[in-house]
Amino acid sequence: MKHKILIVDDEWNMRNLIRIHLSNENYELDEAADGKGVVKKVQHLEYDLIILDIMLPDMDGWGVCSTIRKTNQTPILMLTARNDVEDRVRGLNLGADDYLSKPFAPEELVARVNALLRRQEIRNENKTNIHFENLSINSESREVMVSGKPVELTPKEFDILYLVASQPKRVFTRDMLLDKIWHPSDFRDLRAVDTHVKNIREKLRKSGLTYNPIKTVWGVGYKFNTLEDQT
């Protein structure tokens, strides 16, 4: 599967330059020219990495990084024309994963991108077990347990539950769930997502789960029902 990268810079020449540098790496590349556009894209689309310039016309990269980090842990590589230590420290404290000063060598950009993607893959591999109160989800064995008792879910039901549980602060639209879980050759129907979510809730309820594990976010989609959501 191709890694999907979002390139954020208000200058078309810089976005195009980064695209050229990454063109031989077999990545799927997307672009945004302002902060609000980035926030909107991240809310509705899945990315494996965000390359984020600090100097943007509407909101700076620090503000964008801080906003993204409230709900999303996608790796962020920040770009700046300045080389101040204070800038780097500020970006890292806000949740950026790495920092690269302009102008940069193409080889360094590619190396940093590849390193961040490898690091994220390792993180994802380590997220095999999720525990929430009396609900346990194991991605390696694809087992779901309620109070130690197994619950039989279909493959897509398991994938939906694990996906939302692994990113509990994120809201997933129905389109995002279809893109992430359904194969391109599968018949795609937004109503199918609702049916699977309904089945997950019912099966877990019958197994003794005392709370709704997947919360409906009206007009948007679904998210995991965390302890904060229930209080």
C-alpha cells in the first residue's frame, strides 16, 4: 500500500519541488496551500505523513500543528526558512515529529520522510492490544473479548472496531471507513458502514458490554466512545 503524504506550503514552487524530490519514492502525494485547508483535509482524509511549512497565509504552521494534535497523531515534518533553535523547540513541543530548514538537500528530505514513516510503522505494529474497561481488542489474533469472554465479529466488523478504538479521539466519516477497510473491488455503500456499526454494538451488548463502544457523531460519522465521552 502506498504511503499518502500531504505537502503544505503556500508557495506553489516549493510544493512542486518537494513533489519532484519525492516522485521516485512511490508515494501518493496531496497538497494544501493554507492552514485552514490542511485542517479540513486532515478531518476528512487519512495521511501517513504531513510536511508542514511554518509560514502560511491564514494560520501559521505552529497553529496548524497544535490543532491537528488535538485529534490526530499523524507524523508531522515541519519546514522553515529560519534555523532558530527556539523555532525548532516550539514546533517539537507542539507535537511535531521532526524539523527541516530551508533550503534543504533533496537527499535529506527523502531520508527524513522515510525515517518518520518507518517509525510510524513500528508504532502501529506495537499497537496490537487495546484495553478499555472490560473490552479487550487484539489486532494480531483478531480477538475481541468482553470480561474475558470472546465475541464473534466478522472481519469488517473487527476492522471497524479496531480502527476507531486505536484512534479514540478521531472522528471517522463513513467515506473514511470505506476507504480504509473496504477493498477497491468491494461494493461500496455508505449504508453498509451503518449496518456494520449497528451489528458491532448489538454483539458487544449481548456479550455483556455495559456501554456503547462506538459513538455516533451526528452529521459527521463515528468515533470510539471513550470514558470522557460517557461522562
